[in-house]
Amino acid sequence: MRDETEERDCVIALDVGGTSMKGALVDRDMAALHTVRRATPRRWGPDAVIAEIAAVLHELDRNAATHGLTVRGAGVVVPGIVDEETRTAVYSANLGWRDLPLADYLEGASGLSVALGHDVRAGGVAECRLGAARGADDVWFVPIGTGISAAVFSEGRPVRARGYAGELGHVVVDPGGEPCVCGARGCLEGVASAAAVAAAYGARSGRHVEGASAVAERLMQGDPDARAVWARAVEALGTALAMATTLFAPEVVVLGGGLAEAGGLLLDPLRASLARRLTFQRRPELVLAELGDMAGCLGAALAAWQAAGGRSSSQFPPPSLSEVAS
Ligand SMILES: [Zn+2]
């Protein structure tokens, strides 16, 4: 049983994306009590983004006070390369920063203790603890959106390598293929990200579409261009996941992001594509993410509760997965 004061506790969670930020006050039972959304002002440069993060933390802190809630700390997750140990946002092509001591800065600006994390790893922790991979120790969480990344968990622990592990989008699936934003050629991301699928459909058919969901719709209508583009993306993902399976033997692969919204249209052919490539390997279960675009925010809250010196709730026992905040 908890006492009265514990019930009035919360943490501030903030997921900073390339286009928008999602913030929330989250209680010990991982319920989001209040949420906010803001545009990420990345066109104004990294200083503007950092100022906006501090402003949203301040706003949520005031909101908590208004509702009589005590804030136990904050979790902030950002994209790019993040070193949780040194609390540094090492690099983000999208947000334009390099070697930024973001947690220290935000603590100075807000007066809160701040746990800094990586958006995809934090989302992966949330899926492991609260979502589609509950109960599994060997997990890959693969969001497929504008880019492709992965959070890797091996024997219940996040594989971080100072923030460099899990860059699944930049394994080469088409040697000598199209140039990638990373400087290499033929990367998975250039073939199978939601953005790449939409662009490839436009280039092939001469018809512009808004995103990968529009390609999925045309696929269901039997459009041959959509079928070709989709099949190429699925085969590329199959190749990459076969590598992941051979090297890490995940029990569960959780697919998220915009492309996974296609559901069975992605999952069914991808399961078949992966199965064709495997021989002796342990077969992973391919499932869809359950937490949607709240995964990063909930992961930020888990990191904040961990840093505050306690489990968020007794129902989330595996202590090793919570190391993401350490
Ligand atoms: Zn690349």
C-alpha cells in the first residue's frame, strides 16, 4: 500500500522528435495525467530547440503544481546518438547539435533532476515493460518512419555502445545502390523507410503520394507500382532482420513507426520473407508495437522514475531493463 503523499507524485516525460515534442505528467502507475504537444522549432537551430524543451518542462512543472502534484524528476529523450552515461546528446543530424551536455543544461534551466535518454531505446524499454514485448529478454524494437532505427535488448539489457548500437537503417541491403544520407550507398533506410517507400512509388509511377499509408492503400487496390515498391521494401527488411536474427537471436521483433501502421500488409509478407532466409536460427516472433507514438514518452517516464530512485510500480519488476536511465 502507498501512503497519501506517494499518490500525489509524478514525473515529467518529454519525447523530442524532429517535427514535434510530446510531453506528459506520468504517475507511478504509468498513467499519463496531462499531455502537451509542441512543434519542434528545428528550422531556428539547436538553441531554439533547447529553449523550447526547457519551456515545455517549465510548463509541465507549473501544471503539476496547479494540480497539487509533486514532481520527482524529468525524463527527456531525443533522437540521434545519445550517451546516457555521460548525459550527452552526442549528435543529431535532424536537430543540429553535437556533444551537447543537454541533461546538465536542462537541470540548470529547470531546477529539476533530468534523466537524458535516446528516443528509440526509451520507446523500446517501454514496449519491453508495458507493451508488445512484455516478458521477453531478447528483443529488437524497430520503428520504421522517416528513418529506420532499432533498440536492441540482449538478456534483458539494452545494448547501447555509447549510443552507437542499433543503427539498423544503415546496414547495406543493396551494395552499390542509391546514396544514403549517412554517406554510404544502398542502406536499408533508403529502400524501406516510410519516406523511401513513398518517394520510390512517386518516382516509379509518376504519381505523387502523401506517405507510405497512401502506397499501402494502392497496394490493396492492386496497383502494380505499389506492389513492386512494397515488395522491394519487404525484401530489404527481410534481409536486414535476417542479419539481426543471426547475430542476436531476438525472441521478439517489435515493428513500429509509420510503416507498421499498415499492419498485416507489412507483417505477413515480412514474416514470410524472413522465414525464407533463416535455416538453423531461432525464429523470432514478429509483432506490431502496442504503445504507438506514446512509446518514447512512456520510456522517458520510466527513465525518470528509475532516476528518482524507485520503480515506477511493483508490476514492472525486471531491474536490468531499467538501466537505460543509469
Ligand atoms: Zn546509410
